[in-house]
Amino acid sequence: MSRAIDPAVRATRMPLAARLSPDQRRVLLSYLILLAVYAGCVAVNREFLSWGTMRLQLVQATFIGIIAIGQTCAVLIGQIDLSVPWTITLSAILGTNLAALYGQQWVAFAVVGAIGLAVGLVNAFGVFALRVHSLIWTLAVNLLLQGITLLYSNAAAPTTHVPPIARFLALGNPAGLPMAFLVWVFCSALAILALSLLPFGRQVYAIGNRPAAALLSGVRLGRIHAIVFVVSALGAAFVGLLLSGYSSQAYLGMGNEYLLPPIAAVVIGGTRLSGGEGGYVGSIAGALVVVLLQAMLVTLAVSEGAREVIFGTILLALCFLFLRRAR
Amino acid sequence: MKPPEAKERRRGGVEKHAGPLSCAVGLVVLIGLYAIRQPLILSPFGLASLANVSVALALAAVGQTLVLLTAGLDLSIGAEITLINCFAATTMGSSALSVASVVVASLVIGLALGAFNGLVVAYGRIEPLIGTFCTSFIFAGSALIILPRPGGSVPDGFAAALTGNWGPLPFSLVLLAAAVLLVWVPVFGSRLGRYITAIGDDPESARISGLPVRRVALASYMLAGLFSAIAALFLAAETTSGDPSIGGIYTLNSLAAAVLGGVSLMGGRGTVMGPILGSFVLSIILNALGVFNVSAFWQDFIEGLILMLVLGLGGFRVLRAASWLAVLRQ
């Protein structure tokens, strides 16, 4: 209907919200949520106005944001990746150990690449070739990875030999900007370009909207599934390396906090869990929202239980206000 | 020659029971292997202990199945179990009257928590995955407020009544059977059960046919909450205390047990025996690993591998399909 209106007329007469496509409107909404949450943070604690505090939040948001790249792609093709936590932990422990063993920093990156590729391909194999629901398949893979990590580490004490490059990527501060944030900006730019300009992006949306139609139009379904899950696993493995640099150690269970917050970030960012609608631009706001909420609750002097209740309630309220399904 | 529809229908019938059947076979094999290594397991005490380690998961999985049948998903089951477990362990006292009233209150709380989920998902129109994820924080946080660290207690009589055995018959199995007979069977004997399956099978047609989609979804989450409450009470009896982290594993394991038992995550397909047998298989494998002196480190690896194998086997029927298009249209 709105197509029939002359664009010039539309631009002048209609309010901003009506001029945007539904996708753009949802992205705008996620940034409005971000503004509201930030305002709430500042109202609770003036510390959030200081660059020092915000820099910490940006680093935290980097971890969630980089995982959210793969998760956004997975959700866009109508899937989900729940193997993230132990991909993080395995990559951190194996990467730091082997890098220390061989005395070479690049070994850690080789481990990240190998784990990302292996986990991603196993995920894609189960989800695409065997048609197992990704919710349960990636969960089983997560369990397997947990087992592998436990067997490998034999429940040893945390490794503290972290490659300096990991520490620099997570904690470095060139030109007053946190290095981790720069890494995130770089990865985000790649993700947004890939999703909006490359054929890959169009094929991802095509699969999410209607897999059968995508297949008939010549989309290589298997290849796209493989790429998406490898991107997700690579992101998780890389975050594992960053986290080991951030806390100067790699320990069992370090990835457990990173299962659901990135998914919450994707959802707040306006990507539909049913697939085919949304994008990474919104997920960036989503990652910041989740991190700011967590940080704000830490500054409140309440018990851990109350903090969880408040976090759940705010998240629920955000979903209720902005993310209701049609109908 | 039978008409093709009859063949189709027969295959559908076989597929419906493939999950429970393979779980039943797996269960027999498992118990057999277990008995070779540890013959005492076939004694009344041994069987009761096997039942006791499995029943909580079975109850959670049956609740999860009710929601999965409507094409929903409940990620708050573990948190519901935790909250009710903490509530029961802190308030039960020791008199018969207080025990009875806390049991009733726990069941009501289970229904209420489920109703909250149902309101969020069905009336609030929030995706089940994210909606029940949010409520799980609220429930688990409330449990931490009630009971910040493991503690509380339940009277010995209450514990014995749920975890003891009468000859070869463990009370925990009686509890599970009672829960199924008093909740599942009446529900699926009524219109509600048919609506649940119909909505899971095809939500859009169900809505157009005028089924009360929202009310049915609400009911399924409430029933899941009820099963969580029974599981929580059983866990309180088994550990004779409350623990604010007790429920964590049940969310995802209930999902795994349901899928092992042949319940479809897309809704509309599943039986009650499937998730129960799936839970027993899953719990007994984990329990057996400990008995066989397999290092605890192997447990997750083996559980993950078994899950992947079982799920993957189900996927091999895809290889028989004529083309990917046929697969995608299923």
C-alpha cells in the first residue's frame, strides 16, 4: 500500500516511524531500548557517565557481541547454537595450554581456527544432514565438548600461561580505546557487510524465510548451514581466547555465562527467532543492553537472588513492550 | 493391496512408537548389562534406587512433553523445580498437617508458575524460548531469596513415603504412575488433550478452526508446572533438604529425555511413555557410569555421544527421502 505513495510525498507527510521498513523500525526500536536502559543505568548510578566505567562495559559487550554474530546468523536461518559455552572453554584451555607448550603465540589462533571449524561442521552436519533440531543437537554437542574438555584438562588447576597477544586483544588500550572494542567493531563491520551486501547474506535470509523456495532458487543449503555454524563456533572459540586474556587464566566453566545472554542480545536486537527477519545491527544494541543491565544490577546493593529476579523482570518487560509476535 | 493411505497411516503409527520402543529395548539392555556387573541391582533395593535416580527427571520430562506437544518450549522447568524444592524444604515443618498443607501449596505454586509462563507466552505473545528464559531468572532468583544456600529439611516420614519400597515396588514408581494416571490420562482422555495435539500439529489451522489456542497453551504450561512441583517434592524427599541449584540440570535433560523418547520439538507428536523411558535410559546410563568406576570426567562425554548417536539415527530416514524438497516439506 505504501508503495503506491510517491516517495517524495511520503518523506514529507508521514511520521518517521511510518517511513521506515519493518526491519528498520525494529533496529530503531532496539537502539531506543538501549537509550532507555542507559538512562536507567545513569539514574541508578552516576558512575555510568564516566568513560572508565563505560570502557569496562564495552569490553564485556565485546564478548557477547562477537558470539552474537554467529548466533544472529544461526537465528536468521531459523536455527540456534547452544554449543557456545564449552566451545569457549575448550578453545581457551586448549589454546593457552598448547601455546604455552610450544612457546608460540600463533598456536592459540590455530587452535581457535581448528575448534571453530570442527565444532561448526559437526553442528551443521547434525542440523542439516541429519535434520535434528538445532536446539537439541547443539546441546548434545555442547555436552560432548564439556566431556572432551574435562577429559583433556583432567580437572587440573586453571592455566595461567596466557599468550600475551590474547591479553593485548582483551585488555590492550591503544589510543585510549579498549582493544577488545576495536576488535568488535572490526568483526561487526565484517558481519554487517556480509549479511547486507554479499550473496551469502541474501541466501541466509532466503533460507530463513522459506527453505524450500531457497532450495529451488539454487541456494546451496548445506554450504550456508556449514558457513553459519562455523562462523558461530569460530566466534565462540575466539571469545574463549579473549576471555582467557581478559582474566589471565583459562578455567573450567568459564563459558557458562555466555549461553543465553548473546541469544537475549539477538532477540532484543529485533531478529525473529523464527528466522528470516532481522540483522546484526540490532544485535549490537542488544549486546550493550544485556551488558548494561547486568552491570547496573551489580551496582545495586541487593542479594544475588533479587538481582536475578530484577534481571528477568526487566528482560521480560522489554520483550513484552517491544518483541511481541504478530497476532 | 492396501490403499496407500492405510500404509501411510500404519507407518505413522510405527513412527509414533519408535521412540518409546527403542527406549524400552535400550532400557532392558542397560539393566541387563548393569546386572551382569552388579547383580544386586535386581534386588528390591537396587530397583528402588534405579527408580529413585530416574523419577524426578521422568516427571520433568513428562511436563516438558506437554508443552512440546503444543509446539511450545519450557526453559523454566529447572527453575520451577528449584523454587518449589526450596519452598517445600523451608516450610514443611514436621506435623502431618503442615506436611499436607505444604504439599498442596507446592502443587498450587507449580500451577501458578506454569500459569505465569502461559500468560507470558500465550497471552503476552512472547516466543516460548525467550519468554520462559526470562521467567526462569525470576523463579531461580526467588529460590535464592528463599534459601540462599542448601539447607532446610523435610520430615523422615515424608522422605520414606516417597523414596521407600514395598517389596519389589518402589514408592517413587507409584508416585510417577499416579501422576500419569491422575493428570496425563484424564487430560488426554478429554477434549483438552486433543486440542493440545491439534495445536502443536498446526497452530494456524487450529486457530482458524476456532480452537481456544491461548487457553490450551496456558493449560499446557500450567500442567508442566504441576509436574515440576511433583518432581520438586520428590527431590526434597530424596535429598531430605532444599538446594537452590538442584533444578539446573532438569531443564535441558528433560528436553533431551523427551526427544530420546520420540517427542517432536516441532509439536503435535509424542507419547507419555517415550519421555518416561527416555528419562530412565538417560538417568541409568549416568548412574551406571559411577557404579562401573568410570571416571566422572567421562560422564558428559558419553552422555553427549549417546544423545548425538540416538538423534542421528533418527535422522537417517532422511537419506531415504526422494529429494531435499520432500524433506523440507515434511
